[in-house]
Amino acid sequence: MRVAVTVEEIRNQVKEWKREGLSVGLVPTMGALHEGHASLVDASVKSCDRTVTSIFVNPKQFGKSEDLDSYPRTFDEDCRILEERGCDMVFAPTVDVMYPDGFGAEIQITTDMVNQLCGASRPGHFKGVCTVVGKLFNIVAPDKAFFGEKDAQQLAVIRKMVKDLNFDVEVVGCPTIREADGLAKSSRNVYMNEEERNAAGILYQSMLKAQELIKNGERSAETIAEQMKALIATEGMAQIDYVRIVDGLTLLPTDEVKAGDLVALAVCFGNTRLIDNFTVSF
Ligand code: AMP
């Protein structure tokens, strides 16, 4: 497995693969890899001839008071995991490579979907995500790109960007990988102390509760969200940002729950902000 740091290196390699008629999958990450990331690599390795994983902690998607400086960086261990899973190339640019002096472009989705859910509490976040992912698509020119359903709003926003700007790439969503108690795996889980980590298990319980309510015929989005919040609130450490049910494509709020809607939540335990979601199916 090779590591490319410059745009030229990765482009030359991908061009060579394309000349040989090989398909290329891209897995964009910020590193600190876990089984969730590895499952995206597995999906790419399975359906593409060659897999590129990018590792780049993108400053543009962090707010001023967010955890850019403390974000975990575990490059050597990341490379070990990627090699083991059959990744062919790592693209690990520096901030200067991605945003050289005088850089002045951005990609912004202008529909209301970016103001919903995490967009409300993280202004500018999705502009940062779209800008870096758009650049990665232009640099790597993958046939397919793999993203986790765990970051459902990110996935929806990227699909919208690809559609509206005609990026020639197939976006593949991959299921959320969870810990034994159902907590979604996340690079940020390491921030939590033992007490917070144990309390965080309530998030998955609240989603199971919602699924049970829906299975029993409940269709009021408000009732379902309220019951989830009440359950989460039984953990004194939980500070709820939002629990909301939205249309799976537009991300606008739903009154009456239908198949394809997204049940999404963001909750803080101490300083750690966790997100999770599931898609409604009847
Ligand atoms: P990140 O490094 O947090 O930016 O995540 C990189 C990619 O991994 C994104 O597409 C995430 O949605 C995906 N991802 C993160 N956690 C999980 C998980 N638990 N299961 C599946 N995919 C995940």
C-alpha cells in the first residue's frame, strides 16, 4: 500500500489504473480509523478494482470552538488497518496541499437541508464538507465513493452536491457499525470517560424505542421524538441538541412518519457530541 501526499502522486497513480481499465473506489476519512471506516474500505474493495482512502482532518468543517486541535490523529495505526483491509493507496495531504496560500473557492448547497439537524448547531460545517469532498472527487476522480449512513445528513448533502453539480461519481451509502451496546462507532467516542461512555448507550435504546412505537402503529413524529427525548433524559449526563424526524431526501421536518424518513439525534455527553440515526421502514 502506497501513501501519496501530493495531488500529482495520487493523480498519476489513478490515471495509470484507469489506463489499465481498472475501477477506482474512494473512501474519504479524517483518520482515527475504526471498524466503521474499515467497513467502507471493505465495501470499496469488494466492488472496485482499486481503493483509495483519504485521511485528512479538514479544518474547514470545524467550527471555531470545535475540536480541530484535539481531534485524534493515529496515522501509523490507520495505515496498518487500511493495509490489512486491502486498501491500495492512502491519500494523506497536508493542509497546505489542500488549501495553499490564496485558496479561495467553496462549494455550498443552498437548499434548506443544510440548515436542518446538525446544520443548525454547526453553521458552515457542510460548506466545509462539500468543499473538501468536491476537491477529493476532482483530485482522485473515483468511479464510486463510500460514505457511512451514520452521518446521514452528510450523505444526503453529498448526494445533493453530486446531483446538482453533475459530479461523475456514484455515491454509495454503507450501514452504521456499532459497539456491543449499540453505540455507533465514532472517532470521537474516545473523548468520553467511562461514566459518559456507559450513559451514551441510551441513544441506541431510544432508537429501539422509536422503532417499537412505529412498529405498533404510532405515526406522529412529535410523539415519537418526545418519547425518545424522555428516555434519553433519564440519563442525567445527556444534553440533547436535537431529536427529530425528517424527510430522508430534503431533511425537512415530517409530521406524519412515512417509510424513508430519517429519525436523527445529536446528544452531548460532557464535551462529546454524538450523532446517530435510522431510516424508517414499515
Ligand atoms: P470521519 O472520519 O468521521 O469523517 O468518517 C469518515 C467516513 O466514515 C464517513 O463517511 C462516516 O460516515 C463513516 N463512518 C464513521 N463512523 C461510522 C460507523 N460507525 N459506521 C459506518 N460508517 C462510519
